[in-house]
Amino acid sequence: EYIGDDVLFSSVIKGNAYGHGIKYFVPLAEDCGVRHFSVFSSDEAREARRASTREDTHVMIVGMINNNVIAWAIERDVSFFIFELDRLQAAVREAKRIGKPARIHLHLETGMNRLGLDPDTFKKVVLLLKDSHQYLSLDGLSTHYAGAESVGNYVRIQEQIDRFREYTEWFEDQGIEAEKYHTACSAAALNYPETIMDMVRIGIAQYGFWPNRET
């Protein structure tokens, strides 16, 4: 109700559904109408796929996927985040070999300083996307806000929001548009409604907890 009917709800089930068990949680969430799940790794993606009872359920890997597993993801329609050029190049190679586009999300570094494509790589990314457009499906442009649960990070979050808008406008100026734009985790969606875009990635809040250190 809070995010609205037009926003895709992605249920984050990393860490074995935050300890609740992926194999138990996925069917329960599907019964509630959830059709999109975010996992951290390819191992979790496999478990989510096995647990799913619906053909229209989609799984997205937001963290680790080794290059030698990319083929598996492409074949099974699992999308995955791109943090670095090497992974994007590997996705193109595997998609060419298989003959099916890789579903990717470009994860942009806006200030979390952990994982993400740096602005210095953007031009190379655009060249790859254009040169291999038939092998890549750009499902999303995304970022992650660091410390959105704390009011003390307000200025930092606003700077990240501004950077993401600036970066997405730059990509659009280069002729690159994504299917969905998504940045909000639990805390960002609840504290900064402007971060609710085409999709939200809700993890700990769906289990009834607020994502702070005390919790």
C-alpha cells in the first residue's frame, strides 16, 4: 500500500531469507502475490528457483556471481547486477555463446564506496552496451544508499540521490535507457520516499524489523 500499485516489490531473501529459510519463505511470499526476489549470490538464486512454485517468478542476483556461473543465469532467465567491466564483458561472451541475451542491472557507485560502476568506466560501459545490444537486456539502473536508516546520514543520502539522477540522465543522453530504475532498500523507501522509483528492494522491513544497529 505504501509504495503503490505501479512499483515492483522485490522481496530480498539474502542470508537465507534473513535466517527464515529461503525454501520456506519464497512459497509464502508467492502466496501473497510477490513475483520478484533479490538474492545475494548464485547459490541463493538456485535455492530460490527450486523453492518457487510459480513460472512467472523472477530472481535477481544483487551480489556475487562468478563468471563461470553467468551462463547458468542467462539460461534460466536470472538477472544480475553489474559492478565492474569484467562481469559485463563476461556476460556478453556467454550471451553470444548461448544465443540468448543476458538480463543485467548496472549498479552505479554514488557514494557507498563498496561495490559499483565508477563514473570513470561509464563511457566504456556505454560502448559495450551499444556494440553488444543484441546480447544484453538492460533490466535496470540501480544504486544503494549507505546508512539510510540513520538521520545522521541525511546530507550523504541526498548527495547520493542527486548523483544517481545526474548519472541516469547522462546515460539517457547517450541513448541508454533501462527497463527499471531502482535504488530503495527498506530504510530508503521508508525515510526517503523520493527514492521509490520503478522497483523497491525490501529486505529486513518485510520481516518486521527496522534496519538499525540496535536491531
